[in-house]
Amino acid sequence: MKLIRPSVVALHPYIPGEQLHVEGLIKLNTNENPYPPSPRVDEVVRSLSVESLRLYPDPLATELRAVIADLHRCKVENVFVGNGSDETLALCTRAFVPPNGAVASFDPSYSLYPVLSAIADAPMKLLPLADDFSWTEPPADVAPLFFLTTPNAPTGTMYPREKVEAFCKTFQGVVVLDEAYADFAPDNFMDVALSLPNVLVSRTLSKSYSLAGIRLGYAVGPTPLIEALNKIRDSYNVNAPTQRIGAAALRDQTWMRTNAQKIIATRENTADALRVRGWNVFPSATNFLFARPLAASAADLMQHLRANKILVRHFSAPRINDYLRITIGSDEQMQAFLAAI
């Protein structure tokens, strides 16, 4: 008797970046923010009552969704909140992909998408980007659901607005614009999600808000798509402390923007320093760099850095195995990285 679904037996799970606990470690491998969250978050954490934890959280996350709606000038009905953006993405495969349907995305892109597709028993259609990882026009009927990471990961590149907007208008299914890194980019597509019936924008508080540890993401888009996600989510999918912490962080846009600008400045300085050393560095609109070393293999250099207590990310997929993805840390951390190479 087979006890486990064949698709689960065959599944190659998503592999997160290393999470080592070593004194003096510099983590440049998981796109975490090197700066602390807003002081308003600290106030909320200090005010949390242990006694209140016996109660269920607000199942509708009313206050949090209202803060997000105010930020993006939309209605609460246009906002979904989830346990990290990964929950939103997973629910999209369940809500928008019919039986025998497929999921599509670019290649390379976020490596979680094929895992979510496999869990949903849906074929994954990976559409190769151009040799320089620039935009390639997808067919309008390639799949019922298209995950479009913008800016892209792991390359860090931004696609032209006119290309993305035209694709969303002609695509025959649902487009999820995964904007995990939007706050480090010169542009975003929130307006597209609020003007078209088939587009969602997914955001996370893990990167620009320095809140990777609480697992909070949200989606904004047309009410019918948001209602579909709400129908199939867990009843209490966002816990009470996370709701309060997230609302506090989102209300302090000045703190987030200040930290994002510091990271952008450090990103550009680091990119220039790597180019001087002969590295091939892609223009980045994120909080990381995607770069090919000059004199050593990416895999060997990753191990060298690891031996020096510096973690970066290396992917073994054929098109990108010559590159490293380097999270932008503080100026001091990036100087240590440059010294180590």
C-alpha cells in the first residue's frame, strides 16, 4: 500500500540558504536586511502580553489590512495577508490552476515556483530568458498562472515597464507579480495590479522592513482574486503578534526608506568595486548582486568565503552556476567581503 502521494515522493524540496550559528559570521546569503526594524516594532514587542496569547488572532487581520490599504491607496477588500509571501504564492497555485492546468515562470527565477507547482500536481513551464537574462515575451496562453518576479531573482534585474504591462494586459490567466524586492527598485507595478482584473502583486516584509523572522507577506489586487485566496487560506493564518508588528513597521515608512537607501548606496559601491576587480556584475534593482568572479569558479569562491566566515549563495543550475548571489550587508560587512576575495 502506497501511503504517500507519488508527487510528494518524487518532490525535490526548496532548499533555503544556509543558516549557520557561528560567532563572527557574516551572512550575505539569504537577502536579509543588515539593519534593525523600526523602533515602533521594538515598542510593540515590549508591550506584548503573554496572557493575550491564549486568544485567537483576528482571522481577518482587519487593522493590518487597513494599514496596507492606506499605504497603497486601495480598499481593504483589495488586500490579502499571509504567513510570508510564500503562503500567498502557494495559495495561488491552488486558487488559479484548474485540474490539468500548468504554472509558468521565467528561467532563471525564484526556485520555489517549481516546488509549488509540483506540490499542486501541475506541470511547470519554464521559459528561458535571453542569454543576458533580459525579457523574453511569453505566450499569452502558456498557462493559467504565471509567476513573474520583478525585480527578478536571482539576477536582480528589472524588466521594462512597457513589456510587463503589455504582457499583463494580454495574458489569458492570472499574473502574480512577485515584488519581494520592490522597495530597492526604481519602479514597481502596484498600479497595474489595481487596474487589471487578472493581476496580483505579492510583497513581503522580510527584506526592506527587516522582518524575515516574523513571516509576513501580503498581496494586493482585484477583489475577486483576493476573495479566492481568502476562501482557501487557513482560518488564522497570521498570528496576533505578527499582525501588530507588521502594522507598526508599515506605519514607519521613513525608517524603511532610509534603510533601503543605505542598502542601495552600498550596493552600487560594491558593484563598482567588483567591476574594478574584473567581475561581471549585473545591474541590480534589489538588495543583492548577481556576479561572476574573474579568476576563480563561483563554487570554489563560495567555499573560500565560507572558510572565512562569510556566506554567499551559489546555485548549481546550469545557466547560473558560474555566478554568486551576494546579499548587500552593512558597509563594514561588504568591506570584509571585498577583502576576503
